[in-house]
Amino acid sequence: MSDPRTIPPELIELLGDRLTIDPIIREKHGSDESSHAPHPPDAVAYPESTEEVAKIVAICASHALPIVPFGKGSAVEGGVVAIHGGICIDLGRMNQILSINREDMDADVQAGVTQFQLNEHLDGTPLFFSVDPGGEATLGGMASTRASGTNTVRYGAMRENVLRLTVVLADGRIIRTASRARKSSAGYDLTRLFVGAEGTLGIITEVTVRLYRRPEAISTAICAFDSIDNAVRTVIETIQSGIPVARVELLDEVSIDAVNRYSDLDYSVAPTLFFEFQGTSASVTEQAASVEVIAQQHGGLAFQWATDEVDRERLWHARHQAYYAMLALRPGARSMTTDVCVPVSRLADCIRETKREVDECSLPSPLLGHVGDGNFHILFLIDPERPEELAEAERLNRRIVERALSMDGTCTGEHGVGLGKVDFLPIEHGEAFHVMQQIKATLDPQDLMNPGKVLKQTS
Amino acid sequence: MSDPRTIPPELIELLGDRLTIDPIIREKHGSDESSHAPHPPDAVAYPESTEEVAKIVAICASHALPIVPFGKGSAVEGGVVAIHGGICIDLGRMNQILSINREDMDADVQAGVTQFQLNEHLDGTPLFFSVDPGGEATLGGMASTRASGTNTVRYGAMRENVLRLTVVLADGRIIRTASRARKSSAGYDLTRLFVGAEGTLGIITEVTVRLYRRPEAISTAICAFDSIDNAVRTVIETIQSGIPVARVELLDEVSIDAVNRYSDLDYSVAPTLFFEFQGTSASVTEQAASVEVIAQQHGGLAFQWATDEVDRERLWHARHQAYYAMLALRPGARSMTTDVCVPVSRLADCIRETKREVDECSLPSPLLGHVGDGNFHILFLIDPERPEELAEAERLNRRIVERALSMDGTCTGEHGVGLGKVDFLPIEHGEAFHVMQQIKATLDPQDLMNPGKVLKQTS
């Protein structure tokens, strides 16, 4: 670990014991859940308000110190790794729910609020927050990576669910990106510019998100298939039929095996879809019946229903724990996760070709997917002590990305660019990549906002 | 009309007779459907490809000639008025539907394709394009103004329905803003940056839009109310109940009277909601029954159903003709249209206070609204020969905008900024306005792309 730079005395004066150079805390803030090599920041700051973030950023700007925002550290593309050191801004203490606007079905929260915290707060109201990336994450982090998750197919990703942001810019200015109106044509869409910018254009300190009415009825089922191809075709036909399925998740046989072991379940070890239907009782019954017919036509076995809440929670808990279940397939392993997303018409081909290649490699490589969106992940489980395994995973990931791009898809559906996809961004975007560089150079001329992430160079 | 500037000979060479300085054509391209004072461009160009647009822009850039994109001229905020002259790029000949991707439920089209043309093309398929601003508009224009319309409450605005764009930048570079994947976290959201930029950052030449499955069943009804307040409360409660109403439109008694006269109908002259329900037969029946109960609880009279397609089309035709019906209330009048959008919790207050003020003015002022989104319009019908009437309408509009902003709303829900809202933009956005100026200055340093629109000054 390199010696930390001199910390500006104004920063120490501003934050007192809410600024730390404790090596253990710095180390914890220098990595996420991925296999990206960690690098600690020089210090970690714990601001409690937007104004304080603005002051921190202004001080850092005057000392040319890099700034890296930090939520829960639950991302997987190395977005929080402080490769150039600098000050990590941990937003964890900015965890106030500012207002729940029930009539407007939205919520104003500080960036450090997590999706679990918000939904617990909404318990007992008719409303819920939809975006569900699995592991616990802050809304600021989820906005920054344009996160999505299991029910994006019905409710959209963070892109669709953020109404506005409060952002601290690289020079310490504070902006609010929009009003609280549901729609607007008033100028450039700054909300969507900062959603997905991964802290490279500014620090998100407050988020206004849409809420939805809790459905009157929910039903959940899993269905095993004779082939992954048929599972994917079932999903495509479901979407095309206009059935408003709330969740439809694919786990391949390797993943299901991992989930069975980890959560003590006995699902058939076969490619499997997890479905959730939401609506009125009548509508849920109707949706489920329609999907069951589609599944049968594509080699699906009988639906296994989880109708009561306990069963349903057990099933989705198993799905949400899938990441940890997969890691447990190889104790001590780190994961290298792929995240391509392609037009659904190409998804079956993309998965088939990918599986064929991956099945030949030596690494455990479970697959799961938000297939309604055309998005799937493979977790390569690698021994962190064996660099040749990381190299193998990177080689395979590169081929998967190239395949997705050749199918008019994207290198990252929901995890962000971080460090992991910086080399692919210019390939995916061509000339548009230079426009991103121009915007970065304009809003962060010193290249201090999470430098080295998203865009490798800014000139 | 001022003498046109010298047209660069390269432009004439490039376009031949697809470049015109005909005064009548120039005049037609210098105004939209609003009361904004027209100003013709120096010439009108009719490119047939993205590459040709790029060449035109590059030539204009080298001669410092302003560039104004033109679709159908159906907007109402003066966005196409060539206040600084220059070259109007009429995208009307770029009207090719490039591909319909049925499995992916999207369409690639050139920017000059209209929503009617696309939906006619989709006749006989299970798919339709949802965004419905009423009058005929090009998809490029709709993307540029971030348009929405009657079924935004269910299907979203252009912001949600554009998957990607091809854009010609101010220096003639051509970019594609995204892949065709349904979601992506790969870098800055350039798609959303150009959606709503009204041609001030670049010219949209191709658009990829989402398509939806045609519903199995549709039913439509109107319902009159004893007060506009109760009509609005019915809508709010409908949305909060999670009923996926496809359309819910408010017409006040003045508008209904106009529609009756114009379309030879005999609806009760009272505040009225137009509803449309879409889904399976069972779901449509269920939705309609739920909404009928809510309406009854809020002073709604009996629903008048339009169940067969002829009735339904007559009803929505009447609604779509409402703009022209209102204009016909005062033959020879031009309209000055307001477009505020507020959080729905404030909508009843906003409409009540606005109506009270408007009822005292001397101008015919029908009101209609996409109330599910919190968005409503008042059409002030003014005699173009009497500047005091325009001044009166502008005074009232200013008060309506101030009211909306004080309610955390926006000055324009769907019409764009154009010329009409440029003074309000800095008030609405505060410091964020300067970020918009920075982006404009970066991507259009010569201020040639639709100059004077959206942002009054770029320095």
C-alpha cells in the first residue's frame, strides 16, 4: 500500500473524526466484490449533507486530489477502486429518507439509502420501490451504475425510475437536475446524464425515485426445461405476447446446482426459469395460465408454484443468494462476472455459442440471466492466487463481449463500466465515445472525479 | 423578409434542386402552428441520407451558417423559426422505415417518418408504436422535443421509447448513441442527451423506437363530472390504485363545447374524462369496473361506452381534433398554448387556481390535459392582429409557469422549450442551467445548431 498523500488540513478541519486514514478502513474502501485488484484511497471521508460533499469536492479540486464516491461497495466492475488514490467519499451516513410523497408515488432520499432500507420504510404503505439488483446497494450507487435487476422487464431500470438527482459537480457546485414532475421537455436531460456516469461527472447526493403500487396478488413459479434454448424461447414468446410478467429469471444447470447446495433446496438440475406474476388476482391467474401454455410448447416441465408468502420469499431468497451460492461452488474463489445484453432476438444464439465455449474451459462458470431484457451473466470462479485463471476468464469475457457487440448488443447491461469494461467502451461506441470524452473534459477538466473509470483517457 | 445570405456554392453543388430559396417554401419553413413570429431560413435543404446531412452541416459549419432542422412543422414553441436565418434541413425525404424487428419489438426508422406512417406500416402485425402527440409529427421531431401525448401514462414518452439515435454533430461527425440492447450501463446516456435537445446539439437522422404488442381488447369511455376538481381526483386515485389505464384525458367544459361543435357530437358540456383501457378482455373489464367505482365516488356521471371500433375511433378522433376544434372557437385566431406539468398531488390545486385566473380574462381559453402525467394545456385563442391579446396570453402563461414551478413542476411537459420557454429555463433549473450551457458550448462551439432555441445564450 502506498503512503497516503498529505491530506489537506482544511479537509481535516471540516470533517474532524469523519475523515480517516486508518489503513483497514482505507483498504476496505479500495475494493468491491469483484476480482479487480484493490487500491486504497488516501483517506475516507464521511459527509452528512450535500453541502458537506460540495465542500469536500471543492477542497479536493483546489489540491488536485482525486475523488471516488463509495456506497456499499457491492458493485463488480471495480468502480470504487482508488487506482489514483485520493479521497473516498463514503455516502453511508447520508442515509435519510427525506420524504415519501404518497400521492405522487415517489420518494426523495439521500444517496446512501439502500433499496432494502427504503422498502422497509415503505412497509405498511401501499407502495414499493421496484429496482432490485439482488445484493444490498445504495440508491446513489444504483443510479451511478444505471443498475437494474430482476424486475426490470416490468418496471424498468434505474434509468426509468430516477425522477431527479442532486449532484455535486467537480468544482463544488450543487445542482438539482429536474423538477418533481413526471415528465418534462425543459432542456437537456441532466438526470439521465448523471445516471450511469459512475461518479465520473459528479457525486450524486440525493435521488428522487418512482414508487409503484403493491400488486393485489403475486404468484411465483419455477419451471425446468430440457434445454437452455427452449427456456430462452419461452421468455421471448412471453414478452412478445404482451404478458406483463414481473420477473423472469434464467438459471442454467450449474447455477441451479449451486443454489440447491447453498439454500438446501432440491430443484431439478436443469435450465430453469423463475417467474413472478403481479396484478389483480384474476390477472395473475390469467398471466400464469398463458405462460404455462407457452412453456409447455417449448419443452417446459410442470410449473412448481410458490403461492404463499413464505414459499415465495424462500424462492426469491434463493435467487437473490445465487451470487453467493455460485461463489460457494469453489471456496476461496473470487468472481469475474460477465454482463452482456443483446437484442432478445439474438439471445438464444448468444447464450448457446457462449455456453459451448465456456463449457470447454476449466473454470466453474455458472450462468444466470435477466433474459426478458436480453441480459445474462456468467460468473467465472477464479483462484485469486492463480493469475492464469484470471487471464483465462478475461479471454473468455472478451470473446463474449465481442459476440454481443457483433449482435448489436452492449458490453455491460447493468454493472457499469468501472475498470472492467474501459477497453470495450470505445469499441462499442465508436465516434460517440469521443463525445463522452468531450462531456467528461467539460464537466471535470482536471479529471479528478473517479478518474480512470468509464473513460480511460479524457483527451 | 430579409434578403437571404449568399448560399455556399458547395451546398448547391451537393444538393442541386434539393436546395431551394423559393420565398414561399422558405416562409412555410419559418413557422410552426403557434403564434410565435415567423422568420424564414435563407434556404431549405432536402437531404436523403445521414451522410448528406453530415455534409450539409460540415459546409454550414465552415461558413458559420445556422442550421435549423425541420420535421412536419407541427410543434408549438417556435422551435423551427429561423430567427438567425441560415439553412433549414427538412428531413421529410428521409422517411424510410429501415427495419421492423418483430422479435425485439423495435423499429429503426429515418427521422422523417411520422407516427402515423409507422403505425400504418405496422398494420397487420401484432405491434404498434405508442407515442401519440395528436397531430402528425415526425419521429425525429418527436424525439427532439421529448414529445409525449395521450398514452404516456401507460407507455411512457419519447424519453422512454427511444432506444437509440443516429445524430449528426455540429462539426459533421456522425454518431450512433447506443446499441440495440434494451438496457445498458455502457457509459454516458447520449440517447437521452439528444432526446429533448431540439436540434441544438445535433441533428437526429435515425431513430430506433420500442414497439408494443397490440392489446387483445380495448375499451373506451367518457365520463362527465360535476367539477374539474373531481375529475382530477378520479385520475389521481386511478393511478394510485395501480390500474394500468392506457389513456386518461381531461377536457374542460370549454373544450368539450368546442369538440361538440367541431366534430358534430353532443357530449354533456361539463368537465369530462376520456378513458381507454387495454389488455386481455378480462383485464379490460376489470380495470373499467374499478375506475367506474372511483369515478362514482367523485361525482362522476355514468360512463358512456364506445365499445366497437367505429365508436372508439370517432371518440379518439374527436379528442385528437381537439386542438383544431378549439382554434375553430375563434375563426382566424392563432393559439398560444401553455404546457406546465406538476406532481399529480398538486394538479387539482394548480388547475383550480389557473382556471380561476383564466376565467377572468377576455380570451377564449379552453383547457385539456394529460392529467395522469400531471400535464395540462390551456389554449389562448388570440387575434394575431391585436398584439395586446398576445401580451395578455403571455402574462397569463407567465403566471401559470410561476405557479407550476412553485409546485415543483416544469414549464413544459411535452412541447419543448423552443423560443417560447427560453426565459423560464434558467428559472426552472438554477445552476443546472449553466451545465446545459457548458454542454451546448462543448458540442456546438460556434452556436450554429438551431441557435437561440432552448438556451438563450451559450456563454
